[in-house]
Amino acid sequence: MSVGSIVLVLLVLAVIGYFLGRGRSLSAAKRDHVKLHSLPGYYGQTVALFVAVPAFLLLIVWLFIQPVLIESRVNEMLPDSVIPEGGARSLVMADVRQIAGGLDAVLNRTGLTEEALDDGRLDVSNVRARLAEVGVALGSDVPTEVYEAAKTYRRSADTGDLLMAIAVIGTALGLGVWALMRISPKMRARNVSENFVLALLIGSSTIAILTTAGIVASLVFETVNFFKMYPASEFFFSTVWNPQFRGGSELGIWPLLWGTLYISLVALLVAVPIGLMIAIYLADYASQSLRSLAKPAIEILAGIPTIVYGLFALITVGPFLRDWIAQPLGLGNSSSSVLTAGLVMGVMIIPFVSSLSDDIINAVPQAMRDGSYAMGATQSETIKRVILPAALPGIVGAILLAASRAIGETMIVVLGAGAAARLDLNPFEAMTTVTVKIVSQLTGDTEFASPETLVAFALGLTLFVITLGLNVLALYVVRRYREQYE
Amino acid sequence: MNVLTEAATEKALVKKMNEINYKMVGQDVSVYYGDKRALFDVNLGVRDNTVTALIGPSGCGKSTFLRCLNRMNDTIQSAKVTGRITLDGQDIHDPSIDVVELRARVGMVFQKPNPFPKSIYENVAYGPRIHGLARSKPDMDQIVESSLQKAGLWNEVKDRLNEAGTGLSGGQQQRLCIARAVAVSPEVILMDEPCSALDPIATARVEELIHELRANYSIVIVTHSMQQAARVSQRTAMFHLGHLVEEDDTDKMFTNPNDQRTQDYIMGRFG
């Protein structure tokens, strides 16, 4: 029974449980001539929740644990002799999984039964050919041990799946019946479903937090590996980025970090003044109807895929800057440049600044404006002396958010600023950023064993720490702002 | 005979009008918010060195009239004001009058204390700064100190002028707002229910202050409290449904009003 059909069965059972629970509560109330504690729907909901939620959780846990158990069992069956020279055990395990999947396909396609696996119609001598027939290509002949392991793997997986279906549906039925039996007019079904909702909400937030923790953990783990192979002092203090495929790379972060900061700075120089002025105009000058049109229109900028911005940078902005500014001034003749990427990225993050700042400026109480106007201040004096200072913390928060967006941007940089790691002040030179180099170090056929690939994790972690720092700073600033009018 | 009497009455009235020193006069003032008319041809004068109380049930137009006097209705896009309002005989809607200057001469204190999120000092210095009233730092210090003294707040805050104005108590904040209004030496101070957000003790403090300020300023105060109107004002104007019902000496209004509606309102029969 596949996972999909198990889920379907659970849903059907939940719906049935809902109606049974609802009906039972109504009839119980009628029989005992008492008023139900909750609306009938809540009794149905309670039963449905008991049917679906625990069984569903069990399903998820099972799906995570079963492969781990089976693989450890199969792993024991593989002697060291089948591991090829210089290869890894995990590669052999991948073969096992592939053969196991292939056997399923063969049986399905040829109409052979399970017995064929044991009576010699399908065995280690002809398995490669049979698998090839169904489109599963193996790199070499299959050793007996691997074939046996694959068969065991298949059987265990089948048994596991069957057990899983029984356990999950059994849980659903058992808890459903138990919940049905508990229904009486006095049962506080509303509170039960309320608690379920609460648990659901807490569960969701836990997932988000655990994911963050998981991401950090994996980054840290690989980064530690990297620093075992490559000195941290080189990484943090060297000014040369020159990865080699045969070792002897120089992996200093500075050229990349400089590129990141430089391009982000240009982007912010574009986005902050324009965004702020848009925000001031929208919040304090524009009429309501214009605002309701202009604001979404500006926010569209944030919805354009960054690759489209990248194309714009590549074919329009880059050549324009080169032909009209860089070359006449003798500052370079590269169409990829810091300025290209920075300008285009700046346009992209305008809405982050303008939209958030607009909300923040709007949140400054009208009483502040009235107070200032009543003192004889003009509109721009009011904005300059009262509104902006009052909104400043919030605006700083918006800018920091835009900054962390700019720092993490990749596509625009690849297409707009190129991929050359360089420490230079000239904004018309091609440079590159941390994110671009992470991508390029991990693209292609790589294994995570050399400093050249693992450096990506160190870069990622550095970037993560920087953007996290910015976000924490933004949160802190915004929180201070919130306190101001309470 | 009858006509003659009427003319004579009219003449006497005009004579009386001329004898009294009116600081501000509104003639046939009407206000529209979009299609809705909020004020109907109000004729009301504000006398020199007098506290004029505007009373009436909610939505009767008293705050609207108040906001006409320093053209605060300009900040509301849909609002339209007709009629003539003069300050020392000069039409405040005249193109030659700058609204900035008008508001410097006619200050305003709001219902809810609204100090800026700045220091106490900067709150008071706000007006003098935008109007360029102080030439030097000592000048400004002097203005700030005297304004805070006039608002009766100096002794409470003189040691913490650099702390946030928003950190003061409600009553102190309101007096800070009064100090802020006083700092630009206005001639008229408009107060829109200045005590409605304050406790009785802070209210008493502000009322005392209004008494003192009367010596130098004309004050117009909107209030929902009959007792407050009786305590602080010399003249009272009663509004109802956008119309000015009557206007007279406060003593007379509270003891022997001409209009039944005024009597009912003061007695608490409606509103």
C-alpha cells in the first residue's frame, strides 16, 4: 500500500469519523435529554482529529525511521570486499537501492512473480541484463553479496510498508473508536479541538525553528570539516581567492566579502534615497486613491524574478554603462561591473525600503502631525523634524532588511557583475560576491571532501552570520520603535 | 416706530461690538466635510484676554469651529470652510496671510497630549526653531525656561530637560504641550478638550494654568465638562447640531440662559 493511498484512507476515515461523532453526540443528547456542552460539529471534529492527526504523525515518523533501520541491516550484509578500491560504502548502498527498485520494475513489467527471484529465473547472472531492459542501467556486474543485499532490502521494505499501513490505519481506527466511545453530552469537545489547534500551531512554529537549527547545524558541521583541511587564518585574512582543482588553492574570503559589501552598498545607495522618498510621498502627500494604485505597482518590482533583473543588467544596463560612462572616462571596458549589478539590485530592493517605510511613516500618529502643523510647521518641516525622527528606528529596520536581501542576492550578480574575485575600488570593474562563489564551487561533479568544495559551507556560514546579525539588529531596532508610542 | 427701534437696536449692537475688543471674529462660518455640512453660518467673536468656552453635545461642531480659527481644517483634504474669520480685523483666509504665521499667532493644544518623541527641551524649542525666534543657544534656553514656567512645569522638569517628553505623566505632557504652544508667543490659544485625558488633579492644575494664561492670551476652550466651563471661562458659547445656539457671559449662561436647549444641556437633560 503506497503512502498516497494510506493518506487517502486516513482522510476518508476522518470524514467518516466526523459524521459518526457528530451523529453520536446528537443522539446521546436526545437520549439523555441534556444540552450538549459544545456544538455538535465539535464532537465530529474531535473524532476526526483523533482519527487523522496521531496516525498521520505516526506515518511521518515511520517514513523517517524505516529506511534508517533497513539500511543498517542491509549494511551488515555487505562485506568490505564488495567495496571497490577508493570508493565509498554509500555508493554501494546506492547500488543496492537501485537494484532493489529495478527488481520491482522487472517484476511489474515481465509479470514474473516473487518466486522468480528464488528459482533462478532472475538471479545474479542475468540481473544486469534484465534491469537494463526496464531502463535501470548498472555500471558494472553485480557481486553476489550486493544482489543478496538488494533482495533483502526489497523484502524488508515491503514488509515495512505493510506493517506501516497496518499500524497507521490501526492507530486511526483505534483512536477513532476510542474517541467515539468517549462522546457524551458532558464531554468538552470544544476545548479538545481548541487544544488540538493550539498543538498544531505550536508544532508548525517548532518546525520552522528546528529547520533553522538544522540548517545552521549542517553548515557548522561542514565548516568545521573545512577548517580541518584549510587554515582558518588563511580563510579569514588572505586577500587572494584562487581555487585550484588539484589542490594548493588560495581561499581568502576578502575579495568575495568586499565584492558583496561593495555591490550591496551601491544597491543601498540607490534604494534607500529613492525608496524613502517614495515612502514619504505615498504616506504624506499622495491622495488615498493614488496611494492604493501606486503602492502595489511599486511592490511588483519585488515580485520580478531576479534572473529577469539579471538579464536586464546583462543586456541593457551593463553595455550602457560601459559605452557611455566607463569607456569615455577610461575606467574600464567590462560590461559586467559592480555598478551594473548594484544599480539593478538597488531597483529590485526599492520596494523593500519604500513599502515598509511607508507603513512605518503611516504608523506615526496623526496627533504628531497635528501637533507640528499647529505650531506653524510646513509639511516638509513636519516630515523632516517630527515624522522621520519618530519613524527612524522603523526605517532603519526596513533598510537593514533590504540590506540582507541585497547581500544574499546571486543571480543579478552573476549576470551583472561577473564571476571574477577581485579586490578593487573601481566600480566599473567586474567583481563577484560570496553567493556567486558558493554556487560556482558547488556546481558540477563534486564530492564534499576537498577544501575547494567545503569552502562553500564556510562562505555560507559567514554570510549567514552577517545576515543574521543584520536581522537581529533590525529586529532590535524595530522593537525599540514599537515601545515609543505605548 | 417698530423699524426705528430695530434700527436703533442694531446701532446699539454695533456700538457695543466696537466697544468690546474682539481678538478674533467669525462671520457666517460654515464648514463642509465632503457633502456633509458640519457648521451652519456661525457668528462668534473671541474677546481679548478672555476665556471663551465652547460647549455642546458631541458632534455639535464646536471642535470644528475651533479648528477653523487656526485653519487646522486645511490639513483635512475633504474639508471646505466658507465665511469670514478675522484676526485683529484681518481675514485669515486672505492670500496675503501665511498659514504658518497664522498658526504662530494662534496656538493650539489638543485633546490627547501629543508631545513629540523628542526631549522636553526640544519639544518646547520646536516652534521657536521653525520660526527662527532664537538667535543663540542662551536665547533658546531663555525661551524654553520661560515657556515651561508659564506652563507651570519648570520646577518639575528643570533637572531633566534632556529626557523624553513622552516619558512624563499625562498631566505633565499636557502642560508640556501648553508650554510648546506658548513658546512661540501666540496671541490666541485654542484648547480642544485639553483635560479630557487627564485625572482630576492634573485637570485642576491645567485649569489653574488657564486662569494664569488669561492675563496674556485670549483662550478658546472646547469642553464637555459643564463645571470646567463654569470654572475657567468668562464667556460661553453653546453649539447644537452645527448651529451656534447662543453666546453670553458664562454666569448668565449657567444661571439664566435664553435658549431652552442651553438650559436642558446644562441641566444634563441631553448630550
